[in-house]
Amino acid sequence: MLTLYHNPQSRSTIVHYMLHELGEPFEVVPVDLKMGEQKSTDFLKINPMGKIPVLRDDDTIVSESPAILTYLADKYPKAGLAPPVDAPERGRYLKWMFFYGSCFEPAMVDVSLKRETPPSMAGWGKPADVLDTLSAALIPGPWLLGDRFSAADVLVGSGIAYMLGFKVLPDRPEYLAYVERLSARPAHKAAQAADAARLAG
Ligand SMILES: N[C@@H](CCC(=O)N[C@@H](CS)C(=O)NCC(=O)O)C(=O)O
């Protein structure tokens, strides 16, 4: 059984949505971030970073959202959320899975803190280059790999939606249209409804 350590107001929503796209049964262990449950002795044994999301799959424990999505997409190939290792799109797919944590998130933190990190020092480059790199993939669209929807869209699309919501990303039409496509997916709606129910009660 897959177990997600989850809080509906955190990055674990990305993995929660991925689990809905996957269609495999899973259970949720709620983690109250305000109460600091992520820093408890027991939790630190599964993720010494004291952060969610964490996925448990029997004896396997995976943390870091991109790693969890990569793990799930490869473990359940029937869902078709990752190109096989020998497929031509595999390289492009992996690029987006790593781009999220290596470039997108740190650049968004720079923007949000109004911090100018010298691009020569920052491995994630200039925020403007990160934005244009996304636009270059999303203007043709509809997904990051063209016609093929993948776990990269679950990850990067969720990040774009979040950053648009906080006005960290500019309202470029290609970002808005991408997020609208993502939100229209039945698994996205199901994940949001399940989280809304958790928050309500
Ligand atoms: N690099 C991690 C980031 C995880 C992360 O920062 N999670 C936040 C919630 S969005 C958290 O657990 N914060 C609690 C804390 O740091 O005490 C990932 O991508 O999964």
C-alpha cells in the first residue's frame, strides 16, 4: 500500500494529485505543520529534513516531490505518466523533472524575496530565462512534452498554478491556458475535492 504523509496546504498536494492521476490505491497520513508534527522524532526518522511530502511504499521511503513523482511514474508504467527509458522523449521528460527543483523553485524564491542572485553564481540562472524557457515549451503545448501528458506536467503545472496564485509568476497567457488545461483533468478535480473535504472536516 502506498502511504502519503500529507497536508492539503503544502507541496504534498503535488504528490496527492499525482496519486489521483495514477489511479492506484493509497492512504493518507495527515501531518499538522502548524503543530510541528514534521519535526517530531518519529517523523525525522523518515525524513531528516522535517518536511513533507514523504511517500512510503512498504519498506521504501521517498522524499522530495520530483523524486516521488519520478518513482511513482516509473513504478506504475501502465498509467503512461513517464516515457520509457529508451523513448526519444525520455531526456526531455527528465530535464523537466529536474528543472522544477533545480531552476524553477529557486528562481521563484528569488522573485518572491525580490532578491537578485548573480546568475553566474546561481545554478538556476536568471528568473527571466526560467520564465522564457517555460513559455517556449508551453506556447506550442499543450503539455511540456507536446501532445503527451506526463508526470512533468503534474509537477511543473502544479508549481506554475501555485506561483500564479501568489502573483510570483506573471499572468502570461500560455501559463494561464496551461493551468486551465491541468485543472480540467478529472484527476485534478478529484484531488482538489478530496483535499477540500479534508480541510472542511
Ligand atoms: N524540496 C522539498 C520541499 C518540501 C517542503 O519545503 N515542504 C514544506 C511544505 S510546502 C514543509 O514541509 N515545511 C515544513 C517545515 O519546513 O517545517 C520538495 O520538493 O518536496
